[in-house]
Amino acid sequence: MAMEFTLNTIEEAIEDIKLAEKFFLATKNEAGLEKTYESMGVNLAELGKYEEAVSYLFKSLTLKEKLNIKEGLGSNYNNIGRQLY
């Protein structure tokens, strides 16, 4: 069964992601922040906010590279490419 999301649900998710971003910044948790930025980028893209989405996706990519996180690099590049296409 496919799950359908409404615009309201995505906007609510973005609000939750903003709270997570504040928490991870306050606790200096870069790994959590990386995932938060990726989630924000994906959700913003769903709303058609492509430039803002790419900004968050690049923040995620930068932290992945800094922290030497290999898992998900391809996904980041793919998401960035889809927004720039």
C-alpha cells in the first residue's frame, strides 16, 4: 500500500526538522546534523523549493565528507543532481 503525503504533512515535517537542527547544533552533534540537513533538503524539494533544498543537501554532503561517512554519499549526489536538473 502506497503512503500519500499532503502538503501539510511535509510542512509539519519541516518544522520538526528545524527543531532537530537546533538540538544538534546546541549539542554539537555533527552526525545528527548531517542527517537533519539531508532530510530538510529532501522535504524542501518535495515542496518545490529547489534552491533551498540544494543548499541543505550540500550542507549534508559537506558534513558527510568531513566525518568520513561513506554510506549515503551516492544518495546525496543523486538528490543534488535531481534538483539541479
